[in-house]
Amino acid sequence: MQDSIERRQQLPATTGLARLDQAVASLFPEYSRARLQAWIKSGELRVNGQLCKPKDKVGPGAWIEINAQMPTVSVGPEKITLEVCYEDESVLVVNKPAGLVVHPGAGNPSGTLMNAVLHHAPETEGLPRAGIIHRLDKDTTGLLMIGKTIKAMTNLSRQLAQRTIKREYEALVYGVPPGVGVVDAAIGRHPKQRTKKAVLSDGRSAETRFWVLSVFAGLSHLRFELVTGRTHQIRVHMEHMGHPLFGDVSYGGNRPVKGVRGGKYNAFLNNCFELLPRQALHARSLSFAHPKTEEWKEFDTPIPSDMVEILSRWKAFLGGITD
């Protein structure tokens, strides 16, 4: 069985000249880049009615048309508890816990946020990815938004592509970064480790703004604002700066703090890793224009208890705040 996909959307005026596959990935974030590339090659995705190649350049004002067939994903609803922060007939905002995968995939055919959404809001069946607009890594906690109708999903996806949605995160990182800063460094697939991302000169543009909330001995509490939304963006950018996220095994965040050594310290650190066996990253706030009423909506959820406990233990063990 297949679902028929019919979409027609114009590239925003703020779009610069870009490769077609990159432009449509930003315009339709609810579909994977591989899926969009396949539609371009098959002629199911056209520009102003014309056949194109993924590498062809497109600019602002171009009309992107999708008339495609997509196999129906065999994903059913599952009764999985959701922490609902807001809900109406158009939008659902949830606070995702650590350990919950967002979409089904290899190794995770069920037990995902998507299964939970389908059970909680059956009207999302038939929507791409059950209306889920963006994603968080499995072990990242925090706020996610879901469009419950195709109109709401299209509107929110457009806001995401135009970068008018505001998303802020908090994290615990090693060392002491500058008090305020911006990381503007392109991100692409790691040349050797295909499941990872890396800063690459020929990658996709990526910009992260940050500011320090507090500093402990060897550990800092930061807040971030995403300008772009690349996979693993904060994790990659902070590793690139030399300040990896605490507990982030993939990006260097499970190593001892430089300049601090000793058996007592190592035992303390191991206890911290046992308490927080994941990257210390939380999607703290989310703001957007309601897709139906256009009212500006703002949501905020504090960092989870495991991150709070790490901060408390670190302060007690290593000697206090110096913010």
C-alpha cells in the first residue's frame, strides 16, 4: 500500500542560491534528504514544473512541486506515556524523556515517540511521520512539536525552514568557554565514521549561539540558541570548540577533565557517568507562531533531575561556582 503525496510550496525570499536537494531539505524537513533526492531523480519532485537534478541550483521564489507515492510505514499506535505541555486541535507539544527514539527505524521498529503520538492523537495517522516536525536524539530530553493536521504541519514546517521558530537548549560541557559566542561552522557526515557528523568545509551551513549560565571547576552550564538545525549540531560544534558535552560518548564527552586527576576524582567521575549515561543536553524552550491563530506561543521546561543532580554533585565535590 502507498500514500499519495501532493505538495506545492515556494522557496522563501530569504533563500540564497543553493543546490536543489539542500533547498528542499530545508523546505520540507518532515521528509528525509534521501527521500527527497529520490523524488528529484524520479521526476516526482519538480521545480516550476521542470525536471531537475539534485545538484542543480535554485533560488528564491521557485515553486517546488511534489507528486509522489510513498510506501505506507507499518507503524501502529502504542500506549506510551507522553508528557504533554500543550495541545489543541492543531498542535501538540511534548517533553521527550531520555531514551525515547523519535522515529521508528533499524533497531527501533516500535516503542518510539511516533508510536506514542499515533496512540495519543489518532488523527495524525496518514500524516508524514505522524506530524512530527523536528527531532531530538534518543538521549536528548526536551520539547518537541507535532502538527496534528496537514495544514498545521505544512505551516510549522515552513516556519522551521524560514528559521522563525526559536529553539533554545541547555547543556553541561567540559571546560570554560567564552561567556558569549557564536559557532558558525559547516557540518557534514564524518568522513570515516558514518554514524557521526563533523565540521567540514564543504558541509551544510550551521550556526549555534551560546552563552554561559554558570561555571564550576572544570564544568560549565550553557544555554544555546539554534539558528540552523543540523543533526547533532550542538554536540559537534562544542566538540569542535574543545568543550564536548558531558557524557557524550560519540563526541568526546566521556573523558576526564583536563588538569584534574587522582583516584578520588576518577571514582567521583565514574559515579557521575552512572547517574547520567548520556549527553547532558536538554531542549529547554520552544517558540513559534500558532499555525491557525498566528498567536505567538512560548513553552519552557527546566532541565531534568539527572542534570540538576550532576550540577549539585560537581559543585559539592570540586569547590563551588565561580560565575
